[in-house]
Amino acid sequence: MEFKQIEDSLASINSTLYNKALKMQFPLLDEDLGVILYFSHLYKCTGDRKYKNQALELFNLLIEDFENHNFSKSFIHGFEGVFYVVNYMKKNEVLKSDSVIEDLIPYLLESLEYDLKHSRYIFLHGCLGKSLFFLVSDKFEWQYKEELFNKIIDVLYENRTYKAGSVTWPDYWLKNIVIYPHHIQIFNFLLKLKQSGLKNDKLEIIISQLADAFNEAIDHQHGVEIKGKFQQLDTSIHYIMYSVIYYKIAEVLLYYYQNFEPNNKDVSTIVDRLINIASKSNLKNSGIIDLQKKGLYDIGISQGISSVVYSLYNITKLSDDKTKVSSEYSYWLKKLLEQAKLYTDLDNDEVILMPEYIYQNEAKDYPFDRFSLYDGILGAGFVLSTILYQENEWSEILSYNR
């Protein structure tokens, strides 16, 4: 029954995303470019040429109007995401050639250099996400990759601030925050570099310090609200959802210890402690954003319901005890399917605003991006299709390496 519900949900999500992307208003990884990746992923999962044709149709629309868009410098909200998507499409036989990006690579390198110079490190917008293309592409020899990533590691190492329980960088998103999802993405990506064979003592130090910081944050609840309410950090709007963050930390530490410190006897205690805290949450007290309209909550894979489900899915895959989070997984998957129906039942043109208690003021309304990869149903589609087809190469765009 569960798989039938997922299939039905995906059918609605696929139709909604396809019709929205036909307008090709936002050719970004977080938006319509992400939809192209999504249908390429479904083609890889199923071999159904319908998905390949949809991916190619949307890709051609993107190419026709690509140069007319004014892009920012960002992996998910800039032109830089197209490199990973084209590489994925060629690798998985959606495209025959990746020549369309050949002449653009110097611009990607220029953007990456800009990030290193201006302290833009985070995966979603900074140098790490943009460098993913160089890591996964077969266009570059290992020596080239090694030189590039050693340079990035040097910058991260020299510009970090490490104290017991805290690793920060002079990046807007990484300042004065002990633990935040961006730190977890950095940790994931550094593990991916280590797993790729990169030998760098500074890489090892940063990984170790981040792992220590996660454990310290758990011990002292630094930067994590465990009362089921939003917590505002410093003077900007940063909210930590404890069910999201605890499951994410449990997942990444479980992966880290299993693959890189298999003799660590404390891993079960650490992971169980995180799960025990997070398992006390439900949708209403988890800290996940209540949009206060039509029963909608943040469905996203960044800090919403899809994130919780995907973390629990990975914990189940990684854990020796497959029943460790079975009840939590069932609960959150049910909520994801319920929310996906609410989202896809909406008219495509209907605008859902962020609630006033989060992100509104008298001068401007802030819409909630209900279609997007990181906040909306695109991310939900990726998660549900991964559960159905057991295929998650796409999750590299979230810095996963499972």
C-alpha cells in the first residue's frame, strides 16, 4: 500500500513540475533546471523514455533562453548548476554530448575563484557546490582535480575559526553559528573528497574538528533548540528545526563513523542519543515551518519534512538495526505523502506567502517557493522516487555521498 501511495503521489508531483517548468521562468538548479535533473533521474530509475523526452524538451527550452537570464553567482540560484546537470544527463544517456558547457567552464572557474576570494564557502551558494562538477566529471585528470581541491582546502583551513564545540568561517551563513545545516553539508562534501582519494592533512583536521563540534553541540545544545520552537540566532533570521537538525547529525555521524572510524565504540550511543531526542517530535512541535494556510507545512528537503524523511531513510540504510527508526520513518513518510497531496492540489498560479511570524514585513511580501528543490515539491519528488526506486545519485547536489 505504501508504494502504491508513493507512486500516486509521484504521478501528481511529476505532472505539476512538468507543467510549471514548461514556462522555464527560472532556469536554476533550485527550480526549472532542477526539474530537468529530476526527469533525468526518473529516466535512470525506470528506463522509461517518457522521462527522457520530458528532460530533453525542458532542456531545449532552457538552452533557447539561457543567455537572456541575469544569473547570480550561486550553485543553486546561479548558472553554475547547469554544469552538474549536463554532466549527469550525459553520464546517464539522456544527452549524447556535453559540448554545450565546454566553452562555459572558464566562467565556472572564474566564479569559483570569486568565492574563494570573497569568503563564499557554503555548498548551496559558494565554492564547494560549484566545485562538485570538477569532482564528478570525467573531463579532468586526477592531478587537475587534486590541485583544485587542495587549493580549496587550504583556503578553508586558513580561514576557519575553531574553538571547542565550534567551527566557523567568515561566510555570511557560517558566522557565529555553532551548528547549522550548512556545516553538515560542508562536512558531507569533505568526506566525499576524502573518499575520492584526496590526501591532505588539513582536510583530515577540518573533518575531525567538525565531527567534534557536532558532538559538542549535542552535549551543550549549542545552536539547537530542543523545545520544538524556533530559535533566532544573532541579529539575522536563522532558525534551527530540532527534528531536522538532530536527524541530520545522526545520519552524517553514523556514516562518518562507519566508513572512517569503524572501531569507534561510542557511535551507537551518540546516534541513539540524537534519535531519542528527535523522536519526541511530531509535525506540530518539530519547529518545521507552519505556513498557516490550508494545512501546509514546509515540505522541503532543506529544512522541512522531506529532509526528515530522507535522513531517516539513510539512517535505516546505514544502521545494522533496520527497525531503529521504523516508527519515526513511517510517521514522517505518512506526513510527507499527506503534504504532497495538499501541495499538488493547489492551483499552479496560487501564491503561498511565508507566515508573518517568520519572514514578512509591511513593505514586502515573501512568497514560499512551493515548487523548488530545497523548499518545495521538487525535493519531495526526489525523496519519494529514491524510496521507490532505491536510486540516489542525484543527492550529490545536497553534498551527499551515500
